[in-house]
Amino acid sequence: MTLLPPPPAQKFPQPAPRPARAGDVPRPAALPCGHFSSASSDLAPLRCTRCGSLRCEKCCERKTIRLEPTLLCPCGGNCVATPKRATSTGDGAVEDLLASFADAVKPGTRARVALAAGLLGGVAILAGLGLFGIVGLVGSVIAHSYVVVWLLRVVRVSPESPGRATDWPDLVDPVTDLVWPFARAILAGTTAFGPAIASAALFGPQALLTRILVAFGFGVLPPVLLALGVRESLTALSPLLVARILRRGGARCAIASAFLAAGFVFCIADDALFGLIPFAGALLDALVEVGLAMVFALFLGRTAASLGGEE
């Protein structure tokens, strides 16, 4: 049997590229969508969280998912703003803080803040009435732990998917999804303010050393929470990781610390004010505290995006 050689591959003529014309603006090769150009300053570059492609708003599908406007890539993934690494540690920090206030009052986030405040205010009212005894105490601990874990999720998720950052955390496994994250948060707070608590117990709350350690706690807590958002383990408490975050984002952490301290003082003041209002005062107090905590968590999330994540 004679084997015939394969026929030669046919070559089809390729159309010549269109010559450049006056007014053409070269688009970046990294953006396959073809709509974004350096002349279109109103189109912010986006990145898909699923396929990683760079896109613009024109080639994304707009949908409202869970009361939040969302841009969807053709692959079905979320398109989020491409985080830009700050040229200095404080670039855009004030703008990010103001944007965090704006994000906290968006319809979806506002509704969840109100629900969380209602939960905490409700258990506070029940505790004040002395109802349910130890069962009410356990319910209060569970409610507070859920809200704390929710706020930590905001810090962790908002750099990658800001449109869904304030979604409620899933509780598939209560131990893994609630108990351990809350325990890590308590340990983070103890790491920051433990020395101040010990000094207050030994030398009194008005001692100079106690005041210095309180200021130290307010300065350390934001980078510790940022590290906790990067690493969901006890390695987040590593002094080397906290020092690295302070080195790269010292100005942003200082703003976060100042906001945290001011919010703490404000919450003490509103406790005295709303404490004069029976029942509704507990709800209003919880609403203010959860709202400020949400702004703080959103700002930490923006800080994590600005710093570019963990090195």
C-alpha cells in the first residue's frame, strides 16, 4: 500500500491592517475590551475577580445584586476597580475615609447596619430588663460575636469585591465561621489593649503609664486588624507583619487610629445621652456604634487595597 504525502497546507490571504488615521488614540494592549483609552478619563479601568481580565464599564453588564449595583464581566465574575498602590503611605487616605462614609450610607449597607444595630440594641434592652437570665447573656455574646465577625469580613473582602463586602457572613460551620474568628478578634484586642488593662489594674486608670499604653493600643489595633484581614490565623499577630504594615501604611494607620480614638470618645458621650431615653436609647446607641464601626472597617478595607495586600 502506497502512502501519499499529505496535501500542502493552504494559506489564505490575511487582510491588511487599517492604516492609522488622524485622531486615533492608541489603547493599552493590556485592556482587551477596546473601549478604554487615555483620552477617556471618565472610564475607570476595572479588573475581573474571576478571570483577571482588565475591562471598562462599557463592556461590563450592570446588575443589582443584593441591593448593591454590580458590574459583571462577560465570564460572570465581578469587575472591581483596579487597586492602585499608593505612591506614598498617605496618598488618598482622607479621600478613602470620606468614601467610606459614603459607602456606609448606601442602601444595602445602610439596611444591614440598621439590622445589626437592632440586634445589638434588642439584646441590650433584654439584658437591661433582666429577662432570660443566663440565656440572654449567651444570646448577647452570640449577637456581638456575629457583628464583630461581619465587620472583619468587610475588612477582608472589600479590597477584592467592594460591592459584596457588607454581605452577611455564612455560618456553614459555627465553630469555624463564628467561634474562631471571634476568638481571634478578642485576641487581637487583647494584644493591643492588654498592657493598658494590666497597667490600670496595677497603677490605676489615671496613671501616666496607663494613658501611654492606651494610646499605644489605639495605635496598634488598626494594623493588627489589617493583618487579621490578610491572614485568617494567629500568625496575623506576628510583630513582623504588624511592623511591615506600619512601615508601608503608617499615615493611613495613624488616620485609622485617630478615627478609632475619636469614635470611642464619641460613643462614651452618646452612651450618656441616649441612656436618658428608655428602650429607644439603646437602639440609637447601637446604631451609632455599628455605623462608626462600619466606616472604620470600610476604611481598613480600602487601606488594604491601597497597600496592595500582603507582600
